[in-house]
Amino acid sequence: MSQSLTLKEDYSPLYFLASLGAGGLAVSFFMYLNFLLPHPTTPMVTANALFSWGSAHPTYLPLVGGALAGILFFAYKHITLLFWNIRQFRLFKHTAAFETLKQTNGEVSLMALPLTYAMTINVAFVLGATFVPNLWSVIEWLFPLALLAFLGVGLYALRVYGTYLTRLIITGNFNPTTNNNFSQLLAIFAFSMVGVGFAAPGAMSSLPLVSALGIFGAVFFSVLAITLAFLKTVFAMRDIFAQGIHAETSVSLWVMIPILTLLGITVIRVSFGVAHNFMGLSHGANWFLFLLGSTVLSLQLMFGWIGYRVMKQVGYFNTYIHGCTRSPVSFAIICPGVALFVFGFFFLMTGLVANNIVSLYSPLFYGLLAPLVWVQWLTVRTFFTLSKKLL
């Protein structure tokens, strides 16, 4: 990416999705370490656990190093793209194009900012866990800070969306002719990201008050996301059936995949927090996690299948991914790939391994993991393709 590239009126807040996708890919490499390496004394893998395990198993150090390199590289891309977008957005705010944007349905694209900021907190947490020794010894001091950080991003998201929603309620100038897609789900995506962030301290903190605050924040933003998702999906499908889907934004059919991942992980984390801090149990019910994972994964595959067929028919991949046509909306394709990989990993571990349906490290386990790795590889390749073309 050229750091001197200035777009001004040609800029779109949807360029933040490039930074978002890079952050998601960093988290995806963390999944290997968190799920495949033992960390019996902490709910997530830490730098201490990595060092201890690596010292005892030097043969596997190249694989661990590869995962750590993936985390570092995409975290670096996330941060550099974040600062580039912040600079571009500041310039964009002083243009006539920005004033026009605020009077159209496209104002919802501003929700890409809090969405990406919430991802930045997650990336920082992953970097701290994997590279800062003894971090877990002070984790109970960090959880309240994480709650404050997500509260700040959540309030910002509410202000941005509240301004947009208030304008629509007062003026009634929502344009259904440009709503023949799922782009309005970007707001739901942002609220879901904030919700899953709150759920992390809710699940992992041993202090009942901190856990309760995290769970409340997770429930608040998740309920908001689910309510809006129902309304926006109904409206979008009505306009799609009436006009046919807009080719450039047909990728928005896949936005429900990361939303489902975030909501699914939120429920898993909340169940852990409730079981640990309010019921005195070591973990939640494994049968529930299997049913939840099966439901979420089924919905994701349904949206993935329908979206793929539609995008293939309208030539989206040949035009906007591999073709010469430039569209910042195309960065939205990174998040579904990351989300399917991440939740697939969650389902494999909490739904199948935890219920003794699949044995960890067995041939069947790696056979089920293989298609997830393939999805991750396709997503990484697509990220580089889009970065080269658009940035």
C-alpha cells in the first residue's frame, strides 16, 4: 500500500474493511495456538504456555512460529491500514462527497469505523496474550480496561447509527431503490463485534462484578444486533425480490456469516461466564454448545451457498475480485472467510471434541480441519489480490 496515496472525494469509509479483514486474519492464526496447544491453567493460550510447550516439543516450533508470524504480519497490516484510513477519512470529511453521503442510505457505511476499532481491541488482546510474558498475572486489572474500551467503541457506534436512524425517522428519505442488498447489515456487524468484545471479560474474569458487566454489555449489544438484523433482513429481501440484487453489493449476502460467528461466540462466552461465576461450574453444558454450533454453522453454510450462487451468476468474482473494476465494497469478502474459519474451529473444539464425538489430533480431526484451512488460505489469497488492486 502506498502511504502517500490520497483519495479525498474518491474515498469511502468502506476502505476500513481492509483493515478489518487484516485484523480478522491475525485472529484466525491465533486460533491454531489457542485450540491446538494445551493451556490448562488459563482459559486462553498465553506467551508462558507457548514458551513452556515449545521448550518441551522443539520439533513443532516451525509450526508455532508460522502461526506467530501470521499473527504479527496481519496485525501489522491491520494497524497500518487503520492509520491510513483514519488519515483518509479526516480528509474525506471536508469534501462535498461526505456531505452527500450523509444524506443517503450510504451513511450506514460510517459504521465501518466502530466496527474496525472494536477489531483493533481484539487484535491488541491477541498480541498481548501471545507475546507478553506473565500477562495473565495482571489480567484481572486489564479486564476492566477492556470493558471501558469496548464501552467507548459501543457508545461511538450508537452515536453514529443513532444519527443515521434519527435522520431516517424524521425525514423518511430512506431510498428502497438502493436497498436491494444486505449493506445495511454493516451496523448489525458493528454491534455484534462490540457484543463479542464485552463477552470476553464476561467469560474469563473470575470477579463476579466484572463478569456481570461484561455479560450485560454482551447481551445489550447482541439483542440490539439481533433485533436490527431481523428488520433489515426483511426489508432487504423485499427490495431484492422487487428489483433483483445490485451486482456490486451482492457480496453483502455473505455479511450474515461474520455476524452469525460473532453472535455464536458471544453466546458461548456468556454461557461460560454464567456457568463459572453464577452456577459454580467449570464450564457450560457441552450438549448445548453442540446444538448451538450446529445451528450457527448451518445458517452460515446456507448464506454461503446462496451468496456464492448469486455472485457467480452476476459475475461478481470475475468483475470485482479478479477483474479490473475497483470497488472498496469488495473488501467485505474477507470477513466471511475469516468468520467461517473461526466459527468452524469453535464448533470443531466445543461442539465435537468437547462432546467426545471427535478425538483431538485424530485423523478425523485433521480431516475436518482441512476444509477450514482451505477457506483460510483462499481468504488470505483474496486479501492480497484486493490489496494489490485497490491500495
